[in-house]
Amino acid sequence: MQSPDAPSPAKPLNVGDQRLLAALLDGMDAALCAFDSDGVVTHWNGEATRLLGWSAQDAVGRRGLAGWAVRGGEGEALMARLLAVMAAPGRQVHEFPLLTKDGGRILVRAQTCAVPGPDGRPAGVYCAFSEIHAQIDLERSMALSDALFQEAVWGVVLIDADLRPAVVNDYAARALRTPKEVLLGRPLGEVLDQGVEEIEGALDHVLSAGTPPPPADLWVRLRTGSGEADRAPRRCWRSGFVRLGSPLGEEPAPLGVGWLFEDVTEAKLAEREASRLRFRTQQLRRAARVAIECADPMDAAVGYLDFALAGFADHVLLDLLDARGRPVRAAGTPGGPGPCLPVGPAGVPVGYPPGHPALQAVERTGSVRARDLTPEQAARHRWPRGTLGALCSVLRSRGRTLGVVTFLRGAGRPVFDHEDAAYAEEVAARVAAALDLLPPP
């Protein structure tokens, strides 16, 4: 009577099972051979034939590998190493050279494991092996992938076919300001407020066409979660995209897209500021060359304002102080965008209400900025309809206040910042120097 703890005797394989086993062995991506406990080759699959040239008919039934797949002097020691796995637990990894049928020699990395017999005790060894260079390439690719998702100095996000993050590295999670586990499976539109259309458009293109676009600088704005996305700072991410295809099919099926990006906001802002400074310096230089040819000081002042308007503001107003210290409109842009024109010989009193930014600039002898103006505020300040931001700079020359110049911006332009105020003050200084040549009223 059989003990309940004893292993059940193995049933012999029928013809169908044998064919299935042969098909499985031949379909493996790795080369495989097997030995019985005496070292006789019992199995040899198609990948082993492709790699070494020895067919199953050449290999099966031979004792050991010496003299054909291994040099004679190395065969005995090698077989001892391979068969030793029957007396050890788990698997073992070996590296050794093998001979091809045409006389070549290749270095392989093999993994061996004991094969249990019907009674559960080791009855042989199977050995799966591949050329070591191919194995090293695979391990190198795996190491690269692991490094990208651990210590990379740029963001890496794997996007699935539904345009949702499947894998996110630490850099990307910090850039998106969302934990990695929260990002997985969420639409990008839930974490990005601006720029998501451009990113998803690039992802769609790579998935459908397969040809990645060249790296591009994409400006994005994150959602803050408080409904104040417009106040979140914009970031510039230099982004590249690569298509991920499965190597198991004849025509690789897209598994998703790899999105790699780097935050280059500071560099782009510095580049933009340098470009803006070069342009403004060039405008002032051009205005100075025009001003020295003007016989009328007012023409020179208006010329400075015309050159300053380009790329800086939508409107400009020039107000001079009369003998009683009241502002009088001397020049300005018409109702629509256009050149700055003198109003007339005597000018037009403007009658600013108390607390007007232009009057504040005169009182402070400096610059005053106004932002987020409503239509009512713009009308009360006597500025054109659609004005959203203003910058008033005082005109000073030889210790006297001559008036104030006001630059106005509408929709589509950012608010005036500190650099804008410094530029306006430089323009105002040049305008004041020209106006100081006017005869006294």
C-alpha cells in the first residue's frame, strides 16, 4: 500500500503530450538542452540548433558535451559543474564557451536546475543558455530602464494607449507635484491645466504614426486644486517622445509612449529676458538717432514714445504739468492702436480724479503700476476702453517734475513687472531731457 506522503508515480506521456512538449521546447526564445543523471543529452531544442548549428539528431544520445560542443579538455569539468545542481537547491548560473558545428566558439551564460524523476528525486538537469552578449544587452537595457526610473535627472513617464500614465519616475512626480501612485491611470488633464492639448497631440501622433516629433519646448501650467490655475506659475518642459513597441510580434504593436522631459523654465526665462533687453536697447538707440535730428523738442519726445511702444504697450499718454501743476495732455495714441501724436500747441487739460495713478507718480516722483482694472476703473481714470494694466512714470529733469508718461496694456499682454518699470523710467528720462528744451509756457 502506498504511503500518503509518497509522490504519485508519473503517468507516461501520450503522443499528443509529447508533441506539445516538443513544440514548447522548440518555441522557446532560449536555447535548451537536458541531461539525465549520467550526463546523456535527452533534449535539444530549435534555438540551441540555431545558436550552435548542432541539430537534435546530432546531440540527443551523446554522453556529455566533450569533443563536439565543448573542447575535449574542458568537457569533463564542465559536466561536473552542470550535474552538481542535482545535489544543490534552486538554480545555478554558469558562463562557459561552446563550440559551433562549423568550428566557431561562442561564450554563453547558462542557467541550470535539477529535473525531478517519478519518485521526486533528481533524475537529470536542464540547461537553458543564450549568447552572453545578447544576455548582457538585455541586462544592460534592464539596468538602463531601472536607472531612468530611479535617479534620472529628467522626467520619465510611460503613457499607455489610453494616454494615461502607467509608470512615473521620481523627477516627473515632483514636476507634476503629485505622488506617483496618484498619477497612475489618471488623465493628464486632471493634473495639467495648460499645455495638455499639445502633449496629448504629440502622444497621439507617436501612437498612430510611430515617428516621434523632434524635442520641443512646451509651456504648461499645473492645476493647483484650489481653482486658481491662472495664478499657478507656467513652466517650460523640453519634451521628447518615443514609441514603445512589443518585440514579440512581426509588426510591433504599440504598447504606449515614453515621454521624457526636463524643466528648462529658468533658462527659457533668462533667454527671453536677454532677448527682450536686446530689443529694448536697440529701440532706445534707434530713437536717440532720430531724436538728434528733430528741431522741435516735442517731436523728439514723441519719437522716443513711438519707439518705446513697440512690443511694450498698446497705448501711451504724455501729460505735462502747467504753471499751476495740473496735468495737460500733450501727446498720446488715438482711440485705437497707432503712433503717438501731439495733441496741439496748448494741449488739453485732463482733469484726473484724486488718487489717479498718474498723480500718484507725480507725488512720489517715481513709477506707479495698476493691474486687473475693471471697465469702470479704466473709464474713471480716463483711459481707453479695454485697458487692463497701466504703468505711470514721472518726467524729471534738472530737479524739476515736468509731467508723467503713462503706458497702457489691454487683453493678451501680461501685467507690467519690475523690469517693465525700469524700462519705462529709462524712456521717461530721455523724454524729459527732450522736453526740458521746450520754451516755458
